[in-house]
Amino acid sequence: MKTIYQIRGVICRFFMQYELIAKVLLKFCAYLFIFRQIAGWEGFSSAGVLNAFSVHMLLALLCVLLPSRFAVFFAFGIIIYNIYQVSLWGALMAAVILLILYVMVARLCPDETILMILLPLAMKWNIFMIVPLFAGLYMGVFSIIPLVGGVLVWGILRILPAFLSFSETEIEQLPAAFSDTANYIIDQLIRNENLIFMMVLCIGVVLVIYLLNKINMNYMRYISLAVGAMVGLICLIVGRVVGMTDTGILSALFVPVFSLAIMVVVEFFHMALNYKMAQRLTFADDEYYYYVQAVPKILGIKNKTEVKRINAHTESVEGVAQEPVESVTESEVEPESAVQSSPITEKVMHTTQKLGELFTQVGDKAKNLWGQIKEKQAQNETRKQTEQSQKEEMELSEEEFVTKNEGDAASFPSQEEVDQESAGHEDQDSFFADQIPTPDSVEELAKRTGWSDETIKDFFAGLDLDMKEAEDDEDPNQK
């Protein structure tokens, strides 16, 4: 069993190392395979643009980039196109039914829409039990809606060869051809006991697996798969006896067992747990009391270790490579190779470690939340202080402006002071004469201006001459 876990660990580690590339390639190959299988359905013609391999590659590449529900849309387009090559009215009726199914399922269950294409393909290969087992274990109870839609799509594809009976002469008669096509589709879809039986089978398997997984019990996922396969087996046998299905006895026995084996392998690679070391933990905080079941994972990865041997006599160190030590889980190490401790002590230490990690996470989250609250409060206080300081600066600037205007107004003398000061002088010439200092001699004036004495005398002589001429020119009456 340890070898199986080691192989699983190597495969999972390789997939995780190249996870992005692996997912893209797997999706591309899966979508391309789906489109090729639909285009090659019994009764479809391989001719036409939408049946070309290059077109299918382009659609698969688009589905890798787009959500999975677009793959269903493209597949429905291929189905309608191939039905159109057989019968125009059949293509119209199929387009209406498929469009209604796609809109309803894509609206209610967008992530589970791909089941509408996977179920008809699984029915074609007679391994249809895989789809309800997978849906009940990984997709939940709402996967019932796309499963029912997938059964209807399978019914439409099964009645495709019957459209060949509608000749071109009937198509010319529009009401009769439309009525015949509609009645035929309704009879084959609604009154077909085989379709109703398949719907009930898928719904029952999904509900059984979903309800059993609600029970808290070790190995419950494998148990639910086994019970779901048993329910499908019983339903197939009873349906064969009653005549509601055309599945043979050997197929009724082989299909559930084969589907169960495939799903067990898928679940093994999806999640491998060591239920022997499962622990039930309880702890509480201020608001809640928690019940936790901790189940360690089985990693199955080999770690190559090296032991150094020290020789005391030669004082040399030798490196001895041991065999790879299997790190399946911490709990699966043998007592001889591990630290000598009792199972109770190991459980207590493991529980204490898990509790410490949990409380550390809770403390970190609380610390981060408190830090965010403090930071927000500090931001609010800073914003308030900034607004208050801006408001105070505006008020202060207004006061300074008013004070400055008042000071400037006070610095100018009033009209009364100007009148009183000018009244003390006899005339305007004497007023300005008192204000301007006059030199006492020509030498002092020469020092101030830098002129020579002769220049100053000539200047005043010319000035006296001008004043005399001005006085002579005055009106005698004014004198």
C-alpha cells in the first residue's frame, strides 16, 4: 500500500509542478474530443464547415479561454447544424428545445452546464453511471438540472435517423411538415419510458450520494460512491425486468461496477486521507464553540536524507546515503525510526500543535483587523485636524487683512490735520520752502552737487534774469 501512495505522490507532485500547462492541454484535448464525437454521431454527415477538424480545434481553443458553458453552446450549434443537413423542420424544433435547455441550465447552474454534453456521450459509450456518480460527489444536488437536460439531449440525438423519413415533398407543405415533426419529437421525448427511467436513475444516484456525504463518518466518500453504484445497479435490473429500459443484464451488471472503479481511482488521486489518525478537536472563543475533525493527508513523497558518521579516532566525517525515507504522513512513521514516545503523547502533541496554529491564525486575523481599525481612526483624525487647521488659517488671514486695512487707513493723515498744518503757513511757497533745506553758501552747494563755483553763479544769474523778464511781462493791473 505504501508503494501505491508513493506512486500517487510522484504523479501529484509532477502535476502540481506543471499545473498550468497540464490544465490547458487537458482541457484542449477534452473539448476537441467532445466536438469530434458529436460531429461523428450516428446519422450525422461528416460534410460541412462545422464538422471540419480545424474548426473543432479553434472551438476547443476558445473553450480553454472561456467558461465551460460555452463548450455546451458550441456543441449545440454543431448538433443543430447536422440536424439541418437532414431535416429543416427538425433543426428548427431542435434549436428551440436546445436553446430553452441551455438558457435555463446556464442560468441556474453555470458551472454544471457541461454535464448536458458529457451525459449523452457517456450513454453512447454505455458508461453513463460515471456522470451521476461524479456529479453527486463533486457538484452537489443542483447537478440534477443539467443531468435531466442531458437526458433530453440524448433523446433528441436518438431520434435523429427518423428525420430521414420526411421527404422534400412534405417540406413544401409547411403546416403538415411542421405538425408532423413537432408531434414526432413530443412523442419521442415525453412519452418515451426509457428517457423517464434514465432521469429517475440519475436523480436517485445524485441524491443518495449527496445525502450520505452529509454524515460525518470515516471513508464516507467511498461508501457513498459504493451505495450510489448499488442504487444504479438495482434500478437497472428492475428497469430491465419491468421493460422500462433496453439495457441488457450483462450491461446492467457491468456498467455500475466499472463506473464505481473509475470513480474510486479519481477520488484516490483527488484526496487521500489517513483516517486512522483522525482527531476530533473542540475549542471555543468569545462567541462560538467549535467542533473540528482533523484528518491528516497522505502525501506519499520520498525525501532523500543523508546521515553523517563521525569517527572519533581519525576525526574524519563520512557521508553515508541512506535509503529514501517515506514521508507518507507524520503519523505513519514506524516507532523504531521515530522518537520513542507513546501514541497518547503523539496525539497530545499533534493536537496541541494544531490548536496553536489555529489560535495563531485567529490572533493574526484579529491583529490585522484591529490595525485596520486603528489606521482608519488615525486617518479620520488627521483629516479632521487638517480641515480645522485650514479653517483657522482662513479665519486668521481674514483678520490680518482687516487689521492691515485699518492700519493703512490710520497711517494716512485726515483732512482736518492737513488743513491745520497748511493753515500755519502764509502760502504754499513758504510751506514747501520750510520743508526743503537750503544751503548757506555757494561752497556748500558746490559740495552737494559737485558743480564748480562759476557754474553755480552762472546758473543763479540766469535764473534771476528769467524772473525779471517774467515780472516785466506781467499785467500792470495784476501788480
